[in-house]
Amino acid sequence: MSEWRDRKQGASFRGVPFWLDADSVNVGRRTQVHEFPQRDQPFVEDLGRRTREYKFTGFVVGDDCLSQRDKLLTALDTPGKGELVHPWFGRMSVTAGDCEVSHARNEMGMVRFSLVFIDGMLAFPTQSANTRRLLAEQAPTLLESIKGRFNDAMGSVDLARQRVNAVRSAVSSAHAFGIGFLKPFTSLAADLDAFVYAIVNAPGAFSASLLSDMSSLERTFSGYGPDGSFTGSGAKASAVSSLQASAPVTDNADVAVIQAAVIGLVQDAALLDLLLDMAQVPIAINEGASDPAELDVQLAQQGATVEAGSSIVASVPVADDVLAVRDTISDALWSVAGDSPPEHFGVLSGARLALDRHLTDVARSGVGLRTYAPAETVSALVLAHALYGDALRSGEIVTRNRVRHPGFVPATALQVAKT
């Protein structure tokens, strides 16, 4: 098949399609010619590449041509840069220039456009906070505050006088949570008896070991997709919020203090673990709409590491997923902070603000979702090509909507990326 057939794409601006009659673009260099007396050859000064203006003569047609016209006019009137899909040059970020729209009596059902798009816009460097680093810097302060809160609570109890069975029953839910969600927990307290023994005999040593192991875990970013770093974070945060409510009620005042201290320690350790995980999530950085940076370059710019041969599921986050995880962890931080002493409340509040800032920036760098319902059952390849001009994006449609067979995407409401 001819190369021009393979590379041709449907023309559109800001996602609004239009038909094309002809196109042109000025190319070459900007020059200044200097001529001198008694010299046969001039001096040609190179002033850089010419500003490229992509010029189209196109149209929209159909019974709804006026609706199509209005959508394209809205896209052209929107300030700032937008994505142009050029049939031959592909996707690029441009600004709409001097455009014209015309109607003709003998062309009813058709509206013609003369379109000009200017490539490139001089961007000046701007300073922005490194939200990943600011979030990671919250960890040492939070770790010390967790130790102080736990030690202060346990220091007010005479542990030698406590009944082991009562303590075991009171902290069983905290132990179950730790086994399920905290990796270092298993090596420190493989069973409930070992957990109770450590709490009763050396609570300070146990909390120090747990938090030390938690902060020293090697963490790597494994992608924004369903198998990436976000997997399980929302579930862990939800479980943190409900841990206190699921604890058994005890009548012994000292056992109640131990129970509250242990549950607080486990909750704080889980929140510290979540914050350290989220501090590994980079903000997606694209060089431009036509040539996004490779993901390993993006991660390197954000200070993250990628293991050799590792598989990155997705290079761009879905904003809705990131915001959902942000809100769930933020709610967990708020619920734990509400039951904390004033000093610890302040530390958790600072960590929550840093988390919100970072994940909000991550969400801004991603893509949003929209609802789309195909008119009939189609293949995921066909649907991806119709939506994005790229059949290779069929996998994200199948994964996002849990389609049972990629060859038969049902004609129901689907969640698809906006771009």
C-alpha cells in the first residue's frame, strides 16, 4: 500500500473534524540579503526558520452542517494553543490565525472555511515547585511525630500489669490490617502472639523497627496503569479510615489506651507508606503534542528510576484515577488527624497539603475521561482508530471498560480518554 495512504489522517482542530480540499505551508529560512558595491555575490544572513503557517481550504457538510460549523468556530475562537491533526504532518500544537467562513446559495448543506494555523509559540521559562520533593520531605518529620505519639501514649500505661488475653483481643484488628497492608509487618510480628509480646515487652523498639523498615523500603514507580503504583492505594487508605471503627470495645481503661495507641501506630505507618509511594509518582512531561518525551526521560526529569527491562503500562495518567486516589488518601489523613494530639495533627495536616498539591499536579498532566457510546458493537481496534486515529490504543479502551472480548465492544456507555 502507498505510504501516503498509510499516513493520512482525518483533519481536525481541538477534536472538531473538517473536510479538506487543499492545504499548504510555507517553509524555508528567514533571510536578510546584504548587497555591497562592486561585489557580484551578496551576503545572506540567516535569521532562523520561517514561522510555519498551515493553510487549509476545507468545509463541513451534512444536514447538521450548521452545528458542525458552530463547533469549529468555537474551537477557532478559543484562546491559546490547541491540537491540530494534519492529514500529512500528524498531530501538532498550533494557534488559530486569520480564518474565514463562507456560505454559498448553490452549496446548501455545506459551509466552507479558509483556515490558518500558526506553528509554535515562544515559551519563557517559569519556576514551579517540585511537589514530589516537597512531599518526600514530609516523611522524616512525620516519622518522628509517629514515634513520639506512640511512646507518649504507651508511657502512661503499666504494661507489666496487663492481661495478655485482653491485649490480644484489643489489638487483633490492628494486627490483621498490618499483615494485609504493611510489608515489614510480617517479619516483625508474623502472628498475633508475637505482636502482643512485642507491644507489651518492648513497644518502643517495635515501633522504631516498623517505621525504620517502612522508610527504608526500596520504592520504584511502576506506571500509571491498572497494574501500576496506584493499585491498592485507594483500598489501603479506605481501610485506614475504618480501622478504628472496626476495633473491638474494651471495658479496661488501660487496655483501651493500649488499643488506641497501637491502632494509631498502624494507621500512621500505613499513611507514611502511602505518602512515600505517592512521592514516587512523577508528573508526566510532554515535549509537545507531536513528539512526547519517552517515559524514561519523563521519569528521569522527575527524579524517578526505571529498572532495566521493566514494563511501563501507561505513560500518561488518567486524571480521574489520580484525583480519586488523592481524595481517598486525603480523607484517611484527615480522619486519623482528627483523633490525634495537637502536635501530631499539625504534622498530618502538613503532609495532607503536600499530598494534595503533588497529586493535583499529576492529574493536571494527565488526560480526562468522557462518556462515549458507539452506535453499534464494534472491534476495539476500529473504535480506537475512530476516536484517536490510532488503533494501537485499543488496549486502554478494553482495560478501562473491562470489555470481555476486544473484538466485540458493546454499544453501551464507555469511559474513554478525551484525547
